[in-house]
Amino acid sequence: MKRAVIVTGGRIEREFCLGYFKGQSFDYYIAADKGLQFFFENKRKPDLIVGDFDSADPKALQYFEGQEGIAWMRLMPEKDDTDTECAIRQAITLGIEEIHILGGTGSRLDHMLGTVGLLGIGLREHVEIFLVDSRNRVRMVEKQCLISKEEQYGDYVSLLPVTNKVTGVTLTGMKYPLSGYTMEHYSSLGISNEIVGAAAEITLEDGALLVIESRD
């Protein structure tokens, strides 16, 4: 399985990102616009740089423009898609099957929610996409999700419906189980569940769920 990490321009937690790089094995490293600054400051070389560079440091641009072995995807500032979306779609064209997004959260709620919505690209393209920061790991699922207690990210697992209705929701191995339940918008029912078995299994019949693993 080919795996890629995208560092984009939200809140980039330096120590967390460096530790994530060290603890994971990736085939492709992608800088999306301001995420280029992380690679520059930490003297790491991305395989692909994507963006309109309206918020990138000119010194970082100059530094990487002088290096070989880096692919560039230069975008116009007036465009329909965010730099992060373009980076995701470009990764998929490269045959990437699993994508991890760092720097996708932060103070801009519009950008963060927009990035959460991009997880749906993974459902359409059959690519698993994770949005990760030091306290959260988010994915979007439409059939099944298995999370082992040993490998869970934090202490809590929350489920939020993406579609108007998510039918046949069944939760096993969790503190608050469900069987064949229909989850709908405008409800906080799925917040702050916990894994109590060796693993939690989440299955659903129709619709899509956000699965958010988090720690305080």
C-alpha cells in the first residue's frame, strides 16, 4: 500500500509533526502551500509541492526551487479548490492509497470544516484519508471501521453523521453499544464513546459517518 503525508497550512505543531514522521512510514511527502514552511524550517525535502503560494515564505520557495527531485504543481490564486484539495487529488493520481493530513486544523474554522469535508474524496476514490493533529484523528467511513484498543488515538471515539441519515449503525466493543440504530443530524448522541473491548467495531448499512478519535 502506497502511503502519503500532506502538510498543509493550518496549525502546524512542529514537534508533533516531526514525531509523526518518525513514527510512520510514508512513500510520498507533500507540502501544500504554507505547509512548505514546515519542510523548510526542518530541512526536510518534500517529493511534491502544491499551491498558489500566496502565503508561503519567499525564502522557502527559493530554497526548494534550487533543488532537484521535487515535483511542483503551481496553482492560480483565483481557483475553486483549496491547496489541500488539490494536494489530495494529485496524491490520488499518483496511486496513493492512504493519505494522512497534518496542519489541517487551526484557528480558521472555515478551512478546518472544509478540510473535514475533503475526507469524503476518500470514500469516492476508495482511498483512506486521515486528518490528524496532536489531539485528534478523523476519518470518514461508509461501511465498517475497526479500531483496536491498543492502537486507538486518545481515549474517546465520537461518531457524527455526514449524511442526513445513517442507518443500521451497530457498535460493538464500546461502552455505549448500538444495534441497527439510525443516526441523524442535530443530535449529540455519538459524542465521547469509549472502547472497552479489545477492539471497537463500527458498522453501518447506509450513509456516512465521521469517526473522531480524540484526547483531552
